[in-house]
Amino acid sequence: MFRKIAGLSVITFAILFPSCSSSKSTDNGLDAMFGNYGLISINAIAVPVTVSLIGTKKVEITGSRLTLSASGSFSNSTDYRTTENGQVTTKTETCGGNFLIHDTTISFSEVVTSGTTCGSRYPGVWNGLNTIAIDFDPTTHAVFVK
């Protein structure tokens, strides 16, 4: 029931306020937003950042690349390094989806992909120049720079 109400709210908002939301290139200065960004920090800690430490298992994010397209699609590839009992393995996970822009606020919506953690929705803010800050969840604030 909540999904139906939430979906109806989004549709109603899009119908009533079509000029407030854009995911395509326009002549309003948004073209500078599109392109490639690299992760520089998570929660004000420079990468690599330890995101999990349980017993002898440590998981770190060693990098991430965010690409925003003028068509309204995005891709985010994140590199992980896991160390367990002295053994190091690496993994890259790529999530993609669509985004909507309202002024300098960005709403990201990932496509659910089997076998990954992809499928989230989260907000971001563009500084108008070369930086996008994303809150992946209430405790994870990431900063990407072009």
C-alpha cells in the first residue's frame, strides 16, 4: 500500500511540477555536472576507508568512479579490498540507474541487479562546479570530485 501511495505522489509531483525536475541537458548550466567523478572521501575520511572490521576480516573501499550522463543515466563502480587472516582479495561492483535533477539536488535510483547490492535510492548535492556529495544512507556521506 505504501509503495502505491509513494508512487502516486511521485507521479503527481511530476505532473504538477514538470519544469522543476530535469534529467537531460539544458541551457541552465547543468552541462557542467555531467561527466566523470572520483571518490575522495567517506565521512570526511580520505580513501581508502575501512567500512567493516569484524574479527580478522577487514573490508575497505579503495576507490569509486561515478559517471553522470546528460541522458539522465549514471554508473557507479566501487572497488573493495577484503583482508581476512592475511589473505587479500579485491572486488569491483558496478551499479547503474537513473537520476533526476532539481536545482543542485540529485535523486539517484539504482537498478536492482541480482548478485549485487544495487537497487538503492539516495540523494546527492552538486556544488555547481566539480563536486557531488552523496548520502548513500544516514551514516555514509561520500564526496566525489570531477
